Amino acid sequence: MNFSQLAKLQALKKHLENFRNNHPRFEPFVNAVSREALREGAVIEINVTSPEGKNYVTNMKLNNEDIEFLKALQALNTLADKS
């Protein structure tokens, strides 16, 4: 790992710590979903409401490639925790 990558990882770690502090219930939720529901055929739905009240909704049905990608993100999270 070169210096630039290490610096980016350190910045990511700081952002992650801030996010965890701001949203303490999110990580336990994601962990429960990962353990109990994250498998092929599961549907993830995302609903975002802007401050003005406009609503955006989408969903996706997970396939094996999606699961592999999400596991890679989890590994990145673990790597950030260790640095």
C-alpha cells in the first residue's frame, strides 16, 4: 500500500467514525441485515425524502454479483477499522 492509498484510507476511517457517531443505530441495522437477509433474491428498497418533502424511491433484487460486491464493501469497512 503506498502513501496516497494510506492517506485515503485514513480519511475514509475519519468519515466512517463521524457517520457512526451521527447515526448510531445504522450499523447494527446493517449488521442484522447482513447476517439474516442479505442473499440472492432479497430486495433492497431505498426511500429518500428531501428537506422540501420530495420523495425518491427505488428498489433492487440482489443477484450473486451484487452479494459479492456488498461483501467487498464490508471487507473495506473492516480494513478501515483496522487502520
